Amino acid sequence: MEELILDLIDYGVDDEFDVDNEEGEITIYGEPTSFGEIQKHLEDNGFEITSAEFTRIPNDLKDVTPEEREVIDKMVEKLEDFDDVQNVYTNMKPAEE
């Protein structure tokens, strides 16, 4: 695993990743511009890619008031109702439960 991650760092993969030993799956985080190179390297080294997607992960999460959260949640819900919208991302901190 360490060798794989060291190889992938050369392709722009962050040294942060998730491993699910039960499922035998690895989640890799990297720059979207390196997506093709990462995929090719994994395939060339015998890894089966079960899923590949772009996900926006905010670098800076923002605190919002409960009122702001309510407005943002309504706006996100309305955006998700559009057929052409596939994903909606925000950078607000998750609600504390």
C-alpha cells in the first residue's frame, strides 16, 4: 500500500486516502487534471477501478447561522430538483447534531 501511494504521489495524488479493508477498496484523492494519468497507472498495475468520479472537497469550511443554513439548504434542494443538475456542493460546515 505504501508503495502504491508513493507511486501515485508522482501523479498528483494527495497523501490522504481511505482504505476499506472489508470491501477491499481504496478511495484516492487527487487533482482532477491528473485523473487520466492516475487511472492509467492503476489499470497498468492490475487494479480494478470500480468507480471513478470528480467530487469537490472544500478547502475552507464556513460557519453559518441556523437561519443561513435553512436558506442554503432550501436553495440546494431547489437546485437538485433540476433534471440537468447532477451535483451541488457547498463549503458550509456540517450541522452539529
